Amino acid sequence: MSEGRQRGTGPRNGRAAGEVSDLDKRIIEHLQEDGRRPFTQIAADLGVSEAAVRARTNRLIERGIMQVVGVTDPLKLGFQQWAMIGIRCEASRLIEVAEEIAAFPETDYVVVTAGSYDILVECVAEDNEALLRFLSEKLRKIQGVRETETFVYLRLMKQSYQWGTR
């Protein structure tokens, strides 16, 4: 049996096209630990070929299941202000408001929530003036935004992308 077609993997064995195989999950876990880890090393650890790891990784990326990116600390790159913004908006415009906010280059995280706020937004700005401009000239001018509350980050204590797979 070839390494790319182990028992229980792939659509030929009854697995739906959208499902993630056990081998895919193990590859993801290795890349969560170190996104620069060579495919050859992952393949050796998992007992499959480098080609199988490369092909599966590419499929996971193409399907939007995984991204492999360089995560940076904005404060160490010259940005001086990092904040989380809670937004309350008109219910009839919720998704439109979230989409408009997601299009701004200042935002790196936008999520529709169930709770005190309708939307949470993480924003990175060059300084206080840039954050103020974002809030007053962009965010608060979006039709449907009723209220905002800004939580300025004083110190990042933990940021992890290693939650594994299920």
C-alpha cells in the first residue's frame, strides 16, 4: 500500500472529501510546532514519504484548512499600538459591518461573537494617533456601528497556535 494511500485515508475509503485524515492531523501538529520544519523530517518521523507530506500539506493549504505563515510581534516591527475593539452594531447589518472591518489593513482579526459585543476586532496601529484615526475616521463611520470599546494591549502574555487537532 503506498504511503499516500494508507488504509482509512482518502475519499476511496468512504471518507468525505472535506474530512481530515489521521495522517493529515499528524502533519498539522508537526507544522504547528514549527512551521519551518522540513517535509523530509516530518516524513521520517511519521514513516511516510516526503512527497506524501508535501502533497498533503499543499492540499490542506488549498482547502483552507491550514496556513503556514511567519507570525510576527507587531511591537518589535515598529508598531506601537495594539488593541482589541468590541463593537455593537445593528443586527440587520452585522455581517456587512464585519466584512467592511475585515477589509481594513489595520485589522488582523475580526470575529462575529455571541456575547456583550457583536464583533471583536484586533487592530495594529503605528501609534496612538494612527489608532485614533482608525477609530474615528474608519471604524465609527461604518453604517450600522452603534458603539465601540477599545482595549489597548499593555503586554502580550501568551499567543499560541499549537492547539493540536481532534
